[in-house]
Amino acid sequence: MTKMSDMTDKKRLLSDLGANFRALREELKWTQQRLSARARVSRDTIHRLERGEVVDASSLTRLLDAMGQRIAFEKKPALRAADMRRLFPEVHEDEL
């Protein structure tokens, strides 16, 4: 994977995290100010997170804890050979 695609993946991940975080906060009908007070994290940190910017792990943990959430890890499903041939046909031209 190239550095450019690594950066694109990181930006997409942060953007998705921010959007999901904001959706959760809005589902709770909490303002950034209310969450800030409950989590003892600055409103600016919440704003940066929701914009898809980097925030430190301890702030993220405090914010999620204040909303009754936690971080969970999920294993990516493995790609099967048929998936690889479909996704990268130019690499597998001789097999078609």
C-alpha cells in the first residue's frame, strides 16, 4: 500500500469516526457543551473529533464513557480467492 493510500485510509477512518460520534451524540440529544461538561473534555476537542481530526485516546475514552459507550475491535473478514479475482482482474487475467 502506498503512503498516499495510507493517508486516504486514515482520513476516511477519522471522518467516519467523527460522523458516527456526532450521530451518537445527536441521538442522545446532547449538545457539545453538555457532553463537554459530562466528560470533562473541552468542547473544542469534541468539535475536532466530529470534524474528523485527531484527538488523543484518553479524551475519546472519556467522551465515549460519558455517553455509555466503549471502544470495541472487530476483525476484518478475510477475502476469498474468488473475491480477489473479482477485485483485481488485471492481476488474475491468466486465470480467466
